[in-house]
Amino acid sequence: MAHTHEQKPHTHDHTHDHDHDHGFGLGHHHHPVNLKEVNRAFVVGIVLNFLFVIIEVVVGLTIHSLSLLSDAGHNLADVASLAMSLVAFRLLKVKPTEKYTYGYKKTTILVALLNAAILLLSLGAIGYEALQRLMDPVPLPGKTISIVAAIGIAVNALTALLFLRGKDSDLNVRSAFLHLLSDAIVSAALVIGGIIIFFTHLFWIDAALSLLVAIVILFSTWQLLRDSLRLSLDGVPESIELRKIKEIIGGMNGVIDFHHIHIWAISTTENALTAHLVVDRNCTMEVVEQLKHRIKHELLHQNIQHATLEIETENSPCEEPDC
């Protein structure tokens, strides 16, 4: 860890360099995201899903199936979302500049928010179309729909599994997992609907199942939207407990007070903290440096990779308006 040279007790430590894999935006330090693995998962997911979109469009146009064409549109939106997430992960590696001192890491959060919005719009479109078809059922070849939808289950379930390990550690990975899982469930509903239609000719079944699936997926999507919106507004990430951090740091030897704390997400994989640390006025600079080192290491275990601490003493109170 790089140390700053402090000339007086009241100074800033702008140390940001930690080469530890201790945590990410949503998870804990025990489950880091493997960027290479995630990158590969996105590429495979994009290719397989785009191929499936082509199959759905060709068959849908051939048999005049509105449900297959609408599902193809939904899957195409998911391909676009996966592509945006892939770009965001690539931007994580871009080095900081004078204009963008954090690089482009925030794009991972913005893409997660955009993906959540796309998912909600897709669900709205599915729900609207389902209501239309409930009122005016369209005759459909159930057997063909079931076969194509079964391919969809295989494609989406396979690609969703690629994101299973990292879904609790990163918003974009969770977003991709939800997109693909929702597609697999929609495809499963289409298979069931196709079988029922084939044997009973109850064409409204297809629309009813689509509506049910949309409602189920809405709940998980809402959570994704809430989390990504919180990080976009520089809120404290869900995996971090501010009260716990105050207790841990405040209880360390040499710490008199720990206040004026701000915690936010730099990206979906990194968090930052700034705070004021009050130490005994008799502490030497060496003791203060050792204390900062201990605090920053503890913060890594609390899922905070970048910490900036301002040192204060009892006889130099905080001058910030909201202290």
C-alpha cells in the first residue's frame, strides 16, 4: 500500500491502490467476479441467442405466429442488453485519464440500470400483447410453436447457467442471468401452451401463460431496477452495512471517532469510501500510518476497495457543514 507524506495531523490520504480481490459491488470478498469467465459467457450468450432470434423470425413468418415473432423481438432486446453489458465490462479495463479519473467504470452501473428498464419495457410489451390475444385469440399450430420454444429453453437455460456463479456478485451479471432465465421461462410457457393448443385448440392458453410469466418475472426485475438506481444515485451498495463499519472502525484501538462517512459504488465491481478519522493528538505519524493501514485492510473485508481518510485530532474539529 502506498503511503502519503503527511506534514501535519490534519491532512488527506488519497491512497487508492489496493491489489486485493476482496469484493465487488453486490457480493462479498469471498466471491469475486472472474472477468475473463464473464466476458466469455457474454460472447457465447450473444451468439447463441442471436441465432435463436433468426430461427424464431423465420418460423414465425412462415406460420404467421405472432407469439413467436413477439418472443423473437423480446430475445433481440436481450441480445442488445448482453452486448451493452459486454461493452461495459470491456470499459472497466480502460485506464483513468485527466478528464475521467475513475476511467469509465460507472458505465457498468448505467448499463445495469438501462438493462432493468429494457426488461420492464419488454415485460410491458408481453403483457399488452397477452391481453390483446386473450380478447381475440389467434389460431396457432401448437406443435410447431412447442418445437421452436423447446429450442429456446435449451439455448436460454444453457447461457443462463454461464452467469449462475457470478449473479450475486455483480449487477450486470445478475441482469444477464435474469434476462436469460426469463427467456427460458417464457419459452417453457410457450411449449406448454403449444402442447395444450395442439390437443385442445384452446388458443387463449398461450396468452394466459404469457401474462402469468410476465407477472412472475416482474418481481425479480423490480429488485434489479431498485439496486441499479441506488448505485446510479451514489447510494450505499446493498452488500455494505454502514452501521457495522462504524462499529468496527470506531472500536479499533487509537480511533476516537469515525464520522462524515460517504460510501458509493465506482462500478458494479468496486466500492469507495471517504471519511474523517479522529485520533489522539499525541499519536505520532508512524502510529497514524499504521492505524490507517489497519483500517483500510478491514474496509477491504467490508467490500470497500478504495478508501480516502482525512485525519483529525481532538483539538482540530471537523469544519465540514454536515459534520
